[in-house]
Amino acid sequence: MGSHGDVLADRQPPDRLRKLGVEVRPHLPQPGDIVVRRIPFDFPDDVEPHWKSDEPEWSHMVNGASLTMPYLEPFLIDSMREAMHLVEDSRIRQDARGFMAQEGQHFRIHRRYNELLKAKGYPELALIEEEMQKSYDRMRDRRSLAFRMAYSVGFESMTLGLTSWLVEERRDLFCNADPRVSSFILWHMVEETEHKRVAFDVYQAACPGYWMRAVGVFAGSLDVMRWSRRGYIAMLKKDGLWTDWRSRLRLWRRGIQFIRHVMPFLLRSALPGHDPSREPDPAWVREWIEGYALAGPTDAVRLVDTSSPEMPPPYSAPTTQHDRPTLHSP
Ligand SMILES: [Fe+2]
Ligand SMILES: [Fe+2]
């Protein structure tokens, strides 16, 4: 059984090992373990920017967030790498390496998805990308490490609220949506849950201070929201929907839902004494993580069934302790 804070890499697919006559007993990651997965998400030409065809507004809200990732996540990685030099605790340093490896996977896949968006009718997004690159470069040059880490902690606390919303309301948000995009977004949220405490732990170890952390909660989350908004406005304008009042109502409805879910997380994380490790992991996320560990990495991506009423995790785990295979350390 893994100790708290293990960083695990994808191992040989169990099927291949079984063929070699090796007995395979999977290690189930525990809360706090960080698993670096290389899932070959693919976005062939038939993936459409309106991946939820009845809701272009919601599709573009997610597309706008995706647009920020190849600029935001390298910034998080660079800040973490710099802060690690100030951290002596070996567990936190190991977690930081897991965080950087996971974020590295995320932004690379988002970049491929964003290329598809630009190729499929929204080349003007490239201008916003240029501005984002400049903005993050300026922050790297001009802002203190404490601010940059506080920004990272702030953004990471927003992702916890976002995960809770996307998972709890998945039947509404992803109903009959393209399973390839839905599965990719939900995978990202699963891994955000796994490394939820890492930026906070590194901040506390490298450059502790309450007020800067409180500022970072809003600086990080509002900045990413602002860039995402730039992206979805550009796409809705291109669609001719930006001035359509029915479209605007649908957009506001999703925006209000987002704020309603995320705000309590942001407010809690701005309090003194906050500790993100106390935020519970959604059961759906734990099932995804355990199911993936039991399935092992495969060449084929398993997709969320977005036509199913319950929309279970694509990787499912036995539901009772009794049914679980024997566990042992890898
Ligand atoms: Fe990420
Ligand atoms: Fe993250």
C-alpha cells in the first residue's frame, strides 16, 4: 500500500505482464498519491469546437479555459521548480515533482486540443495566445516568487471548486456531449484532485505568509478567468452569438452556476488556517483513480459514456472492499 505522497508512474500494462506469466496485483493509489499518467487522448478531425452541440456557450467556456492551459501550466511548473530549491522536506519535494509531471501532461494535451480549435474556425485565438504568453513572461520577470506561488495556490484552489462542479453536475454539463472532449476534461480534473495540496505545501514551506496567500487566491483565479473569458468571447463573436440575447442568457446561466460552486472554495482557501488536504475528494474521482489503477495503462483511451444517465467513471473499480483484489506495494 502506498504511503501518503507517493508519486507513481504508469507501469507496464497488466495484460502484457500477464502474458509473460507475471502475477499482477495492482497497487491502489491512496488519497495523497500522485500518479503520472500518459493517456493518449486524441482529437481527430471530427471533434467539433461545439463539443456539446446544444450548448455552444458552455462548449466555448470550456474551450476558453483550455486556451489558457499551455500558458498557465508552464508558469505553474516554472514557479514550482524555482520554489523547490527552498524546500527541504523530501516528501514535499517528491510531491512537487509529481505536480510538475502531471501539469506537463495537461498542457501538452490542451495545446493539441487548442490547435484543433484554431484549425476549425477560430484562428484569431492565436492573438490572445500571444498576449497571454507576454503576460506570463512579464509575471515571471517582475513578480516575486512568493506572489507567483500564491497565484499558483489560488488557481489550484479554484480547480477544486471546478472539479466539484463538473463531477457533481456531470449529467447536466456533459449530457450527450462528445465523449472524447468530456473524458479529457474530466481526466484533467481527476489529476487536479490528486495534486490539490502540492502548491499550498510548497508555498508554506518556501515562502509562507498569510496575506500574500490570500491575495493569490483572487489574483490567480481572476486572472485565469479573465483570459478564459477573452477566449470564449472571441469564439462566440465568430459564431455570431455574442449579440444574441438567448445565447447570452445560456452563457450567464452557466457562469452563475460556476461562480456559485467555486466561490465557497475560494473563500475557504482565503482563510487563515486553510489546508486544501481537508477538502474531500469526490467519490467519482476516487473511483476513476482506483479503476484506472486496476485496469492499468492501455493503448486505447476509455471514454466516459456521456449518453448514460449516471455517467460512471470510464475506469470503474469494484464497489465493495470485499470484491477488491489483494493489494501490495508495487
Ligand atoms: Fe492541470
Ligand atoms: Fe493543477
